[in-house]
Amino acid sequence: MSIDIQNIRVLSTEEKFSLTGLIVGIGIGLLYILPPELLGFNPTAFAWIMPLIVSLIVIVNNASKITFPFKIWIPWIVWTGLYMLVSHEKNAFQRTVMLHTGVVIGIAFSTFRPNFYFLDIFAKGMRAYFFAILLLGFFSMSLGLSAAADANAGNFAAGATTATLISVWFVGRYSVGYSTSLFNYILLGLVPYLCNTRMGMFAVAMVFPLTFGPIGLKKRLVSLLIIICLGLLAFKTEHVQSKMFYSGHGDYSDLFQGIANLVSGSESDNSATDFATNGRKSIAIALEDGLKANYWMGNGANTTEAISFEVAGVTHPHNDWLRIQYEYGMLGVIIFICTLLYQIRSAYKMKQYAPLKIIIPFYCLGAGAFIPMMFFMLSDNILLYVGWYGNVQFAALGLFYGMTTLYKNAHK
């Protein structure tokens, strides 16, 4: 049986419905750069609720067409779900739902058997997303150009995570012959710098050398060497120094010592206090007793919120690995890691069924994006920032399974 979908230029009702929901969610999420008082509402909730509701409707209407391996995620969903049911913490239900919104979107998009027209629309959408994030990155920097505000560079830290996600897509395209996509990746690397987000700079830099696309070892090593040189130069700029150290200046030794102290919990010298942690260090110390008391089983769903707010005035600990361990215990961390590894393994086994030039960008965006996600988990709340990362990632992963299933069945 052959697959001749190249000339089909129509979308099903469900495909239009899902794409619309995802696009609306993304569009609302981009408003995050503007102050809520200016908008009159907080766009954060709409960025994940809209795609979630649309996806649930699609799943109900197309349950028999699901190809997403949701069984892989059941242990993690059950574990966090049980903790939610017994939790007395405010917002425990909402946080738990947000944790799994991406999976729901992935399941919904896996019910499609996308034709080339659909794939072309998705690719154009990613290109539009690229221009939007790039423009907003420059706009974000313009909001923080004054000397006093330069360290914060506007209010678009989430844009750094999105820029990293989009860069995964373009590096995937580059790996299968779309050479101009390398230019897109390079430009996206500017966004975390403009927004002055340290982990964002590191994560987007690592996208190329760690891509799941078929790029040779030599290119990966050369890219790593270039990245290291650029990183050393960027570190010396006033823009980065103002974010890196409370004093506004420091050397490479101060950087490495500050990171080592942050990880180990040591405060042996001045670099430990001068290295800017933006409250993360204080939150980690406040959570230390709870981690020791309930190491394996955790302290319950969303128990980090009240502590984070009391210590640093924020609702998240800005470290998702710490959040998972504190709330769901080391067993929860193990379940989560195993889930990610099995998901990546599943996608790796499925990619053989479809032509590489078609499937690799979706494979990279869907499965490969877990790598930078794990980096962001060290310093951010990316598991809950589904509107800026997980929604699009899992939509691509769902389409990946829909496509590979289509080709797999055609060659039986």
C-alpha cells in the first residue's frame, strides 16, 4: 500500500479545531510580556486551559484513533494524582492538572493522520512563532534598557524557554537538509541573552550539540567549541554580569565557585553571597528539613507553594527537580525520570517507519525537547509553564506518532 497525501490540501474539522485551540493558547501566552494590570487579566491560565479543553473534546470524539503511548505516563499520572487527592494545599488540583496538560495535548494530536498540507501549516506556524519570539525578545530588552532595570530585562523570562523549544525544531530541520534553519537557530540564541536568563543561554546553546537529529560528531564538537568561546565572551559583558552577581561584576572563578556553592549548599566565601540566585538558594534551604524528613515519599502536592511565597514572595521554588522531590519524594523523581526515558525510547523506535526528512523535525521537537527541558528544571518551573513549552512540544510528539503510525500501517 502506498501513501499519496501530497496533493491533499484540506484539514479535517478536528485538525482545524485543535490547531486553533493551540494557536489561541500560544497567542494569549505571548501576552505574558505585558503587565497584567495593563491587560486587565493574567494570560498565564488561558495559555494552558484553552488547548487543554480543546484537546479533551478531540480525544472524546476520536478515542479509537489514539496512537500516543499514554500508558508510559500512567505511573507518573497516578502517583501525582494520588498525592493531589489527599492534599490540603491550595491550588493542588490546578498544579496537578497543569503537570499533565502536555500529555493530554499529545494524545489529542496523535489521533490525526496529518497530510503534507497539515505539516506545511505546522511548519509555517513554527516560523511565525520564531518571528514572534524574536520580536518580543527585543521588545523585552527595550523594557529593561535602563541601568537599574537591565538585570531583569523586561518581563519575558518565559520567552527564553520558548526560544529554546523553537530552536530544537529548527536544528532538527537543519539536520535533514534545511540549511537556512541554522540561521533561525542562531537568531533564537539571542533571545535568552536579550532576556538575560542564564539557564536559557545555556539550554539554547546545548540544543545543537545534543540534538536528536542526524548530525555528525565533528559538527557537534565544533559547535560546542564555538559555544564555549561565545559563552566566555558573553559572560564578560555588563548585561550578563549585572544578572550574574549582586555586585554587578565577577570573574570566571567567582562563577564556578558560586555554582558549586549553590549545588553543595556551602557558603565558604564571598562568592557564595555575591553570586545571584534570585531567592532560589533561600527556598532550597527552607525546604531542606522537609526533604530530609520525607525523603522517599515527599510532603504532598503543591506543598512548596506556601514555603516559596513565605521565603521569597514567589509561588514556585524555581527548581522543578526540587519541587518533585519535596512534593512527591525521591520515588516520585525516579518515576518521573523513568517516564521520560521510556518516552524517548518509544519515539526512537517509532521514527524508523517514516521518511527522515519528514519525521525528524517532529521527533526532535517532541522527544528531543526533553533534554533542554531537564536543564530548565534546575532553575525554573518549566513543567508548569506548559503554555510556553510543553503544549507545542507534546503537540509535535502527538503528530509524530500519528505520522509514524500512518506509514507503519501502510507498509504492513
